[in-house]
Amino acid sequence: MTEQSAGVLCCPVCGAGMKTAEKILYCTGERKHCYDIASSGYINLLPPGKASNAKTGDDRRMLRARSAFLDTGAYEKFSAEAARLIKEQLDGAGIKNNSGSSKEKSAVFVDAGCGEGYHTLNIARCLAENGISPVPVGLEASKYGAEKAAKRAKAAGDIGKGAVFAAANIFAMPLKSGCADAVVSMFAPAPDAEAARVLKDGGFLIVCSSGSRHLWELRQVLYGEPRLSPPLSRVPEGFELCATSSCSFRLELQNREEIGALFEMTPFFFRCPREGRERLLSLDSLSVGAEAEYKVYKKAYNSI
Ligand SMILES: C[S@@+](CC[C@H](N)C(=O)[O-])C[C@H]1O[C@@H](n2cnc3c(N)ncnc32)[C@H](O)[C@@H]1O
């Protein structure tokens, strides 16, 4: 975490700005609320004392399964498309340089519901390769997920250095109003109102969700006749839809382990019928289509 990335945070208790000192973050409010920076680099910014904190977010098992699958690189194209959309919007919007440098644009992007930071860091890497200096902020309800993300950032070298990963509620983000150029929601609940608050005027929200036939062949094995996933049609208040895109590709799963890893990270793992599960887990290979839809919403000027 750098001063620049810490500078976007605000205290989840009193809303004051935050400063770093050694291994803590403290707020500049009267009460000087303090938050430890864990050795992994993650910060717990879930409001203290909320019983609901313990239950929020995906559980360890799900996060572990997702990491195992994502680490194969199978969903890299989904991150790359999100990064392409961010770059396209930054280029088009002429968003002002945060760093003050005339050479390189810097962009604060928030990955809301970032899981274990896989897409966050991939997006940051793609932006850096395209001449944008990223300030990635990953927020995740699961402490385990935020911690894994921070470890991932450490392993990512320079790209990870400016990143902040916090356990936090995306519906009450511990971020200053108007601090972000982009908010990205990758297969996570979309925090419309909070996105509008933390975005700069003219900033944008990118929502990536499963396409209607995402993992269709896997769903066919599980359910026989699966239903098409409904499209995302609502435009969030305070935003206007400015672009859409999609990304699809095939995954060739070559053995039971690969099929199991994909299955475990989907919601079907918890709710499909037993016979479907048995059918799927007895397969030795599976060719399955992956597809995601992207909506880019621009924040209307003075919308909040
Ligand atoms: C399907 S996962 C996607 C994770 C990641 N974006 C990815 O694509 O790999 C949705 C994530 O949103 C997180 N999440 C759900 N509700 C949340 C909330 N209120 N605040 C923060 N994170 C939340 C979950 O814990 C989970 O990690």
C-alpha cells in the first residue's frame, strides 16, 4: 500500500480520512480509530462489532476452490476485457491525471467484491501494460478472501505494491466520496448507490455478469434442461448506460480434477440435484462455453 492508495480510504466508523504509520492505519478524526495492517498486507475495515460480519462473504472452501480454478488462467480473458473497457473509458473521458505526472495517467479503480483479488491484479497488470498507472482497491466481505488477495498482491511485485485490499462491505465502502475513476464488479453484487458516491463525476461503473449461456454444457449435465440466465437490464440510478460488450471462449477441461475445480466455485455446487452432481463428477473431460456480459455505466455529473 502506498500513501496514494491509503489516501482513498476513510474510517468505517466515523468517515474521517486515514493515514498510515508503520503497521497501522489510523483515522484523522477526533477518536483516532486504529486498524492493524496484517503481515499479509490486508486491512480489516469491516465496521467493528457487527454480528453480521462473521457471516458475510463467500466461505473459505468456496474461495479456495475459486483460487485453484482461477490460478489455471482460465478466466484471464474476463479480466482483460474489463481492463480494455476501463482503458477505453479513461481515454474517452479524458479523466484528469491523479499523479500530476504529464507522462502517465493514473487511475484509481475499485474492485467491489474482489474475492481473492485475481481479477483485480490482472486488470491492474493489463492497465499498466497499456500506459495507465493503476491504483487498485479491492474490497471483499470475506476476511480470508481479502487476506489471500493481499498475499497475491505481494507475489505480484510492482503491480501489487500500490494495491489496497480490505475486508469491507461494498454497500458501505470505507472510501472517500469522489475518489475513484472506476468501480468494477466482477460476478459480484453491484453496489450501485455506493459506486455513485465513491466515483468522480464522469467516472464509471463496469458490471461484469455471467452471460445467459455461461457454463451451459456443465449446467446441462447437472440439470438436463437448464434455464437461460436472465439478462441484466436495469440501469442504476444516477448512471447512464454508455457501452456494452461481451466475452466468450471455450474451456477444454481435461480431467476430473479440472471439472471438479470449476464445479466447486459455482453456485450450482450447493444447489444442484445429487444425480446431476454424480453425472458431472464421473466425466473424464468436458468442453464448456464460458461467457460474460459487460455493462459500462457512466456516472451522471452531480448525481449525488
Ligand atoms: C462470485 S464471487 C466473485 C469474486 C471475484 N470478483 C471473482 O470474480 O473472482 C462474489 C464475491 O462478492 C463478495 N461479496 C458478496 N457480498 C459482499 C458485500 N456486501 N461486501 C463485500 N463483498 C461481498 C463475496 O464474498 C464473493 O467473494
